[in-house]
Amino acid sequence: MATKTPPAPTPPALQLVQVNPAALLFRDQAREDATPDEGLIASIRQHGILQPPIVGPGPKEGTYYVLFGHRRVGGAIAAGLEQITVILREEAPLDAEALTLEEQLVENERRKQLTSKDLAAGFSKLTLFGLRPEDIAASVGDKPERVRAGLKIVQSPNASELVEANPIIDFEQAAIIADFEDHPKIQKKLIETATERPENFPRDVEQARADRRLRDVVDSIRAALAERGVPVLQEVTYSTASYWTGTSSKVSTGAPLNALADADGNDLTPESHQLCDGHAAVIQRVSTWYLDNEAQPIEPFYVCTNWEGFGHQKRAAAERTPEQLEQEAERQRAIQEAAARQAVIDANTSARHAWLHGYLTTGRLRPTASHFDLIAAAIAASIDFTDRAPAHVVMSLLTGTDWPRVTWQDDSTADALVAGIRDGSLAALRVIVADAVALFEDHLHYPDAVRYFAALESWGYTLTDTDREHLAKATAAAMRREPDGTDDEAEDDE
């Protein structure tokens, strides 16, 4: 039996009506600035309105709401017209106000007349009608993720100002910035990156998230100390519990408790010292490098701010000369500078891996000359340096999750890669390209990595400042390459 085709929805009835533009009513609309410009007013004064605005029934008989064409109506009023032709349309059975706003968003977005701020505000207004981000996205033909990003922007004053000042800024970037509303210093840095160095944005976001975690950990420690009435004197970025001497090793009389004893020679502990007027704490290892370091966690150590004045004495084993203390402090500063630099590199690597995962796994990967060129470069490099691509990097790029580095004791990651290739769950071309990428991701200093960075750019990736530093090292290594193809100084760049 043939099935009947459901009837098409009946379009709203339309009719032409003559009205006084000044009598038309206005409801909420998508454009924040619907003020007509002088050019439009002059055109309407000379030629009238060429495209009639669309109106709907108002709250009383004979009154009308403007649905589309707010600027044309405003221009007619400014031009002094007493009568204009409008198109009267019946209201749809759905919530008319929400429907109107949705249609305005679609119309203006297609005509590129909405700023990012207007669009985000429109999304926000639609939620007042009980619409979910998924509903709004379906109505206006956008992605739910972009709608959610717009809603975040509206909730963040700084992000709203950012999209208003920079209309072309990416919606998702602004939404990420909005997530850092409670961390204004971090947010300010991200705004600077988004507006001045957008290619560094993914890297700086990774670093910002780590910085936020660090700040949360330190704030938690501070709160716990405050609850016990212990003042925090200082935050230091390295391990210094045995060497801290206050603000200056030559003039301060502050010292950590583990270097002190009481007047009778007994060791001082946080418990035995807590009634001393000099009892305080310093938080050490305040660096993202220590966030997941169980052996050396971010933690407080306890000090006395004036050990001589409060009758304590130095323990003999802990005595050090001012010169030794200064040398140790300089060593710790160098360690921290290296750790901070490594944190930036790690954040950059994480952001690049996220981009590569999307590139390798989203949609169809069509082979190009750049893919084959990179595969050949990886083969040459693996022969030169008797190395091969690490399985954990290949798996991380293909799955988007971190995999443990393979060791001689545990080859489960390599087994998973082999199994995925053999059972067909990992597409062959994706595996081959990921394998070539992984070799250079693990050895960015190799001379052939110059071709790797060229491949990345040909795929649409934008090199960051950190990437360009890696590229400079690879370029220098390529220039040092011997005629036989080896690189005598490669080990120096590890």
C-alpha cells in the first residue's frame, strides 16, 4: 500500500499594509545597534523603502510589531515619512517572540551584519525562552559547541569586551578566555595572546590551565594555614626548605625550623614551635613542574622569622656560610628557570598533539605529496639514528589520550598499536602518517625535522614561537650535517 506524503507546512499568510512607521512597535531584536546610518536615511528620503519591512500583529487590533527591517523602519522615521508599505505576516503557532529572534539571528548572520557580541547576546536571550544550546543550534543552523561558547562569552565581561573590540576573534577562543574569569592575571595574558599572537593561543591555554591548577593548589594550602593561624611569608618556586634565610641570606635572621634547636638543644618542630611569635610558613615548589610530583610536592615548610631574638640556636649540622647559601640559591634559581622553560615546551607539545589528533582522525585523510615526503624523511632519520617512532606517541596521536612510554619491562602500548593495525581498527594511512609524525615529535632536533615542520604548515598548522625555536635547532643541525648524511652534533641537541 502506498504511503501518503505528509502535507507541506502552510506558509504564513502575507498581505501589504500601509502604516505610519512611528506607530510601529519594537520587540527584542538580534542587532544591538539598529540605528540607521545617514546613507540609508538619505536613500529612503529620495526613493522610499524599496524592500518593505515585515511586521506581525501587535497586542491590540490595528497595531503591529516589527519582525524584520528595524533599520529600514528607523530610517523612514528619521526621513520624516508618514506612510510606508509593510508586509503583514501571521504569527507562527510557536512562541512568536522566540521565533522572531531566531529568524533575526539567521537573517543577519547570513548577511554578515551581526557582530560576535550581537550573536552571543542573541543566543543568551533565546535561553530565556527555555531553549537548550542544542535547540538554539538546530534553529539557527549553528553548532551546539559554538552556541555554548557564545553563552560563556555573555557571562564574562572581559570576554564580551574582547569580542566587541575584536569582531573577528574566534568564538571558541573567547569562550576559553571566559573560563578564566576567576583568574584575572591569567585571563589578561590569554587576551594578549589571542589579540597579538594568536598562533600561540593553544600553547598558552595549556600553560594557563596548568597555572590555574597551581594557583588552586597554593590557595588551598594558604587557606589551611590561615585556619590554623599561620602566616605565609613567601612563595618560592623551588625546593629550599633547608636553605631559606628570609629575604637576604646576609641580613635576615629567619631560618627554617629543621635548621634550628631550642635553647636546650632540642629540635624544633611545627608543633613545638607554634606558640612562638616568629612561627610562620613559606610555600615551596610553587611551579607547574611540581604539580604531579609525588616525591617533591608543593607544600609549606615552617620557619622562625627571628630565631636569635626568640632564643633559638642553629643546629651545627645545618650551619652554612653566606657564600654557600648564595651558591645554593643560585643553583635553585637555575633549576627553576629550566623547569619553567620545560613547562612552556610541554604545554606547546600538548597543544600541538591535540591539533595533530584532530588532523589525523577527523574526516577522510587523503594522501598528498607532503605525507609521502614526511614518511620518506622519517625512514631516512630512523636509519641515520638507528631509532624508530615511539609507540606511545603514535597511540596518543591516534586516540587523543596519553599512553605510557614503552619500556623493556612493559610493552603493552606497543602491543595495543600492533593489535589495532592487525585487526583493522586503526586505519592504515592514519597509522603510517602518525608513525612518521611520532618519530619527529620525539626528536624535534633531528635535521630531517625541518621537513616535518614544513609538512605541518602545509596541513594548515600555524607554528608557534616555541615551534619556531625547535625549527631553528633542526635547521642548524641540518646545516651541520656531514656529506655522508650523519650529524656529529646531534647528541648535543638532546
